[in-house]
Amino acid sequence: MKYQVGIKIYNSFEVEADSEEEAEEIVRELSLESTLRDSDFNITYVEEIKERSIVDEMVEDLLNLHYEKKSK
């Protein structure tokens, strides 16, 4: 069986900046490793993954492609 496990990641950062916007930008530019170091996380849900149709798979692939392009 396969399961989908959702998590929430909690972390905070102390940065020096001239404005809230600059502080936010500094944190957004941190590496993935820096962002996750010393973070705390909680599992929010666990759901069994049911058999999926080819349409479901195609929609998920399109959404993933959209979010990948958006994050670049």
C-alpha cells in the first residue's frame, strides 16, 4: 500500500534588514538546507493512496509542471 503523508514545517529566522520586505527577501533567498536546518515539523495527515486513473495522473503532472515553472 501507498500513503500520502502531509507535514507542516515550522522555522523562524532572525535577519538584519532595512524593511519587512527586505527581511522577507533575505529569507526567501536562503538555500533549502538553510531553510530546513533546525526546523520542527508536525505530521498533519496520513491517507491511503487509492488507485488513480490516467486522467488523475495527467492532471497531477500538469500541476507539477505549472508549479515548477512558477518557482523558477
